[in-house]
Amino acid sequence: MTNSVAGSATPPAPKRIPREFTLHGDTRVDEYYWLREASDPEVKAHLEAENAYTHATTAGAEALRSALYDEMLAHTEQTDESAPYRRHGYYYYTRVQEGQQYAIHCRRRGSLTAPEEVVLDLNVLAAGKAFLGLGAFEVSDDSRFLAYSIDDTGYRRFTLFVKDLQSGVTLDERVERVVGVVWASDNRTLLYATEHRVTKRADTVWRRRLGAADGEPVYFEADELFDVDVDRSRDGAVVFVHSEAKDTTEVRYLSAAAPDATPRLFAARRDGIRYYLDHRADRLYVRTNEDAPDFRIFSVALDAPDEAEQTEFVPQRPGVTITGLALFENFIALAGRRDGLASIELLRAGSTTLAPLAFDEPDYVARIGKNDEFDTPVLRYTYESLVTPPSVYDLKVASGTRTLVKRLDVPGYDPAAYVAGRIFARASDGTRIPVSIVHRRDTPHDGSAPLLLYGYGSYGICVEPVFSAPRLVLLDRGTIFAIAHVRGGGEFGEAWRVAGNLFSKRTTFSDFIDCAVELIDKGYAARDRVVIQGGSAGGLLVGAVLNMRPDLFRAAVATVPFVDVLTTMLDPSLPLTTSEYREWGNPEEKAAYDYMRTYSPLDNIRAQAYPTVLLKVSFYDSQVPYWEGAKFAAKLRAFTTSARPVLLKVNLEAGHGGASGRYDALRDRAFDFAFVLNEVGIRQ
């Protein structure tokens, strides 16, 4: 690492044990396949050696890391409280206290001045643990019992517990590998989904009464492409059992008042058809992509949906994607996307016209917020942008009056000192790709500034232009931050998603490269000071573009990167593999194999000059195993013709999301940002 190498650190050289994989007449050789043996002491020793090398190589940035951490902490309100929300007569909220890693979940009965009840203190649960993740948090209708799930390794293997909030005692109920939970309206029956012990595919829905020795199966999903989950309508009347593949869904439902009933199938699955149900006033509302790629909504009678005539509710509209539906007693809210941005629309009582909420900034994200009450005159929504901190609003639907309930307090932050916006880059096929940008107002726009460019572009997921207080340490040092909203994401609906998956996946990578070139050409970045970043499927993006255009970037940060695409997708025993076939393809099929072979980052490393690379993996990652990044680092070092280092940083105590404690997460961010700043020549 130019100007940042400390001493003469030597990179680890893991042993090479060639292993051949032949399929469809093609042979691949993996010299580092042995690194997947997590229980092998040599593997652990190698990962520790990688950490030692990374520590030694970046030792010169230690003072900068410390300074960045202190600045991030200075921008953090360390003792704070969330906006309270109302549910069944209680106000629920979380609070954090200075010096504590985790949130405390609390409630007050009847009013915000009532005595506080601590519902769940995650700091107590985390005592003696290096990691803690909260999954389910569901309170029974009578407000007595809390069903919650905890992961204490980072592997996203959650265990369900039930706490009696009257006595404060945690009951003997304990269920392993739970992924979703709802209460029935009897306040004693839980319905939940569990995952397979090895593949982690959520395959079974259960019911269980408190005090029962075990649960009983409600539904088993045999198709390896599908996962199951459970949900409950906002009015509390109906429980939904979802089966979902990447492009197809199927829903069953039952009355929440009759949890022992057999769920009724709404409509049998058909390839490519997705639909989602909700309930209000004895009618099912159906959001579907049938004959409407960006979704439409209709309703049918609850008791006889097969025979009932469909009532069109919201038709498909050009340029508008419907991403969510929120039903209330006297109004309806739609979440969606318009012009690549998030939107919220209201249908007020007595009106047939959808009214969009208006927002002032050119680039932002707005979401329907925590609304647990069905009979309410108020819609809660959240709003933020690259320069506006997360804000919670209550909107009186009838009058249109809105109240700011809570805005994240960011000490030492002056929004007037920063400017954010959106430009469009031109892709090689002429498509306009939006790019969100933020920087200090006094940062020069003359092609001299460093740039951190972030990308993802998979699963139809939108990378929203959210605010980040830690990011201020980059902006205050003259770095521009940008997000390339490449195809494969969902910014412009279904067409945007399918333009960057399966046999069009390479479009995601070429879009990202085109965005980088455009930002340089428009003077947003210096050609030799562009750093790229992505995580998980975004790490795949980083790995792919490094092989395609290593000359374009100064450095890269890839977090939990999905870079060993073919080997992983050819192993159905691994978590997530089979359910991912409809995103990447099934390489057992020759056409899919051949196409994936053209971009799989590990399989396309070749002798060329690579930039500095920081790879970050987690030992307990269940989604992208640590060995993908470890193998990529070893092979990249073996092939690069440059003298620039390849670093591997291994979190030995976390999973896919990294550190769970808020202070630990800040230290991780300080490490990343110090790496970025060092690479672009900023060292204080």
C-alpha cells in the first residue's frame, strides 16, 4: 500500500492443494479448496495470519483510525431514544445508553408519562458474548407475552424464547432455527417457520401452544427453490403462510382466531407469478405481477376467493412500481417507486384518487414506518437523504398535516455545509443509470477530488440514498461519495431487475464501470483516486469489475464478497444455494455454467496489475462463507503483476452483517475509511 506499508510485512502463502472440477467439458482447478474446512487448525491459523498481515500492513493508519473513530463518536448521540409507537394500549420504544453496545426495548402503558417497563435488555442477553443479533420481537395481543429470537454467533441461526412480561420470567419455551413468528389471537398459540439444519432453507411452518412439549407441523415446503415464512394482517384477523422463490410466490391463509385450522391455498404457484395478500373488512387484497410486471392490486371476498369476482383496486401504471400495501380501517397507503425514487401514496376514505406525498429534495428515501394500529387516523412514515438525517413523521391523513416526531440528532453536523443530488451516467447500450452523490459544498468539482463509489445491483434490491453520520469523516476530508444504481437492482421496477440477473448479469458490471468513467469525465473524481466498495452480492460486483477494469480504480473494498460463484452454486448443501438458482442460474445446466464462467470473479483472475484490495469476511457467515474471500485473496496475490497489496481482514466472532455492537461496528467503519483515505493520499 503506497505510503502506508509498515515494515516489511510478508503476506501469508497458504499451501496449494490442486483440486480439479470438471463439468460440461470444462475443467477448473481450485488450489485453495481446503480452506473451507473450518475445523482444520491450519485453516484457523491461516486466517489469523491474514489478520496479522493486514494489521502490520495498515499499522501506519492506526492514528488515522483512532481519529476517525473519535470523530464518528462525536457525531453520535450516545444516549438516545427512538420514536415511540403505539400498540394495544402501550407505547413501545428503544433506547441506548452511553457505553452500552446494544439497545434496551421498553414500553409505557397508556401514555408516555407512565412508568417505564423494560421489555428486553439486549445488553443483559449479550453479557459474555462476542456477538448478539435480535430477530423476532412479537408481543401477544393481550400485551402479556413477548416472543423473541436471538442469534449469538452471527450465523443467523435464531433461537426462539418467550418472556412473560407480567412476571418478567422467561418461559421454558425454546425453539431452534426460527426465521419468522406470529401470535394467534388467543394469545397462547405461536405460528412460526423454521429452517433446515444444513441448508438453512426455511422449509416448515409450525404451530405451538405455550406449555406444549413440542410444536406440530402446519405446512412443509418440499420445493428446494422456495422458502416459507409467516405474517399476520394489520387488523389481526388473518395469518398468512408464504412460500416464496426469487420470482414466484404462493400463499396460504387461516383465521388468527382459529390457529388449529388447515391453511387454505389462495392460488397455486405459477412460474414467474408473484402475489402477496393482505386483509381488511372481510376482503383479501392481492398485490400481483400477473399481467402487470410492476404490480397491480385487486380484492376478492375472504370467504369465497375462488368464486368471487375480482374488484380492480389499483391498476398497473406506466412508470410506477407498487412495492408494498398498508391497509388501515379508514385509509390505505401504497409504497412504490417512481422515477427511480421511493414513493408513498394515500387513498383517503371516500376518495378514489391516489394522492402522492410530496418531498422537496431531488434524491431521498421515504418509507411507510412502524404502524401497528389498524384503527388510526395517522400514517407514520420515515424520510431521509444523503444530507437529511433519519426522520420520523406522523401524517394526519384526513387533513394532510404532518408532525416531525423524531429526527436523529447528529452532534456537530451542519447540513448546509453539504450538497447532495443525482446525476445520470450513460451505459454502453444508451441506458441512463442514476448515480446518487454527496460531498461538502466546498469540495472542488474540477476532477481532483477522491471518490468512493458504492454498488450492489442484485435481487431487485434498491440501494437507497440514506444518511450516514460516520460517512461525514470522509466528506469532511474532501472525498465524494456516490452510489451507482446499476441494473439488477429494483430502482426502476421489474425491467431494471431482470436486465441485470441470470443471462444479463454482466450488465450490472458494465453499468458500474460506465458510471465510474462518467463520474471521472464529469469532474467528480480524479482518475487515479477512485475507490470502489460493495458487500455480499456487491462484493461480487467489486470482484467482477476488478477483473474487467483493474486500471480504472485506485483501490477496492469488498465485504463478505460472493466471489466463488461457480463452486458455491454447484454445492446444493450450502445455505441459500438452491434458492438462488433463479437469481444466478443453475450451473448444472450448461448454458448457465458457461455464462457464469465468464464473470465468476475467482475463476477470472488473470495476470494483470490489480489495485490495492481489502477483502473482509466473517468466520460465522452463513450467507457467503469466509472461504470465498480467503481464496480470492490468495489467488489474487498469486496472479497480480502489481506491487500493491491484497489484504484479508477476518472477523472471527461475527457473521454476514459484521460486528453487532454499535461501538464495535463504528471501529469496523473507521478501519474501512482509514484504508480508503490512505489510498487516496489523505492521512490525517
